[in-house]
Amino acid sequence: MTFTTLISAEQLQALMDKGKPLRVFDCSFDLSQPKAGEQAYLESHIPGAVYANLDSNLSAKHGVNPAKPGALGVIPTGGLDAPASGGRHPLPTREKFAAWLSSVGFSNHMQAVVYDRNGANYCGRLWWMLKWAGHHNVAVLDGGLQAWTAAGSAISSGHEAAHFQSNFELSTEAANLVATQTVQSNLTSPMQTLIDARATPRYKGEVEPMDPVAGHIPGALNRPFSQNLGPDGKFKPAAQLKTEFLALLDGRDPASVVHQCGSGVSALPNMIAMEIAGLGTTGLYAGSWSDWCSDSRRPVAKG
């Protein structure tokens, strides 16, 4: 049995008890305190979990082969270290990502389980990147570390033993990465429906704590990513998610959806929720608002 969207704490424990080939990744992070996520991991994590750092493992280095000033959606070429997207958390190339997966001993035959302790805000990034690398068997631990501890399962602390190098091989992308130029070209097209996962005050342009310009991409709908979770921190039931997304879309085709947020991270819970709801695979504008607003020629909406 493989898991491709969610896995419960009990299901993960059963896989571990049976010795199934899997790798667990702790993606905990804090944008305001970049070192806090790894410190939290060292204090407590699922036994055997690898720490996946948003800044150093799941993003490209800032300033490496940036797109030309003013270029619309141009992803530069320049080798393994060139970013695959723009924005505050540019994606590394698939090749660079595969090299990191190999370095932590992750192989193509393994089930991947990703989690954080931040309401699925960060682990969705690794879930999507593994799909982008062509790996289908990756699931989010529903409820995160909190659900794992609530189930009475074991917790480890400190550093884990190093894993042997593997050879993770890329295959056909199972995720849709959308470039800035594509987003801009389809602003008025019914073939594209943007969903912005940021908090409503940021979407409306009332506040902007992270980026130099406040507002949102014209035509984007707003669904804060936290709306996908219930009071227990787990994703809402599939039927409820489907009802909520269809109401938001108001007749728009779910297949037209492109998710975005501030930097392509917190948009992913919306994408995962749509898959749980049975609404299909959707796109990700990884550069998101931080990439969009970096060029003053691009239109901005408020309210």
C-alpha cells in the first residue's frame, strides 16, 4: 500500500513496525527565526526522520544566476545551482534536489512521509517537490508532529545517524510548475484561476510584512491555507473540502487552478486539499507574490 496525499500517525507507525522502505522528513521552520525549525527538530522528532531545511535544502541560494532585471518569467540556465523559479524561496533545479535526496539516502522505491509542527505550512513544499521530481509515493503526516505525539508514538532527539548515499533518479514530472510569464499571459483567460493562500489582510494589501509591495495579482481568489485544517490540526474531510473549493471557484474549472502565496510555500496546503477533495492535479506558481511584485510593470490589485 502506498500513500500519495495523507497518512495518519497510526498508518505511519504500522509501516515502521513492518520495516517498510520509507524515509520520514521533518520540515519544521519559522520564517522569522530561520534556525528555530532545526532546533525544534533536535529537541524532538519522529525516530529516523531527516531534517529538511526550507532555506538550504528546499530552496536555491539567493543571488545565483538571477533572471535578467525586468524579465518576465525567465528561468535562467547556468548549471546545477541555477534556480528553477524566482521569488523569496526560489526552487532549486530538479537535479540539485535529486542530489540532496541521494545524499540523505532517499531512493526511488521508498515511501516518503513529510511533516512539520506548523499546520502543514512547510512540509507541503517537500511533498510537491517530490512529485515534481517524479516521485508519486509521498504523503503528508496528517496533523503533523502533534498528531504523532498524541498517538503515543516514540519521539527522538538530537542528531540521527547519517544515511548511506543513494542514487535517486529523476523521472517524468508529476507536478505542474507555472512560470511568471505564463501567469501574466493568462490573467484574463478562463483557462487560469489563481488562488492566493496568504492571510486575507495581506491579500487585500492592508499589510505586507515580507515583500516590498502590498496587494495581490489581479483576478486572484483568496483562500488562506489554514482554512484547510480542522480544530484538531488535521485536514478537513474530503467532502467538506470539495464543497468549500467549489464554492470558492463558483463555476470555474478546478483544472484551471494555479496556486500561489508569498513565495510558493504556504500555497501547497491548498493544492493538497484539492487533491484530497478529488478535484485533480493543479498548478503551482512557485515565484508567487514575491516574484510577481519584483517588477513594477506588473499590475497590482488591492481590496
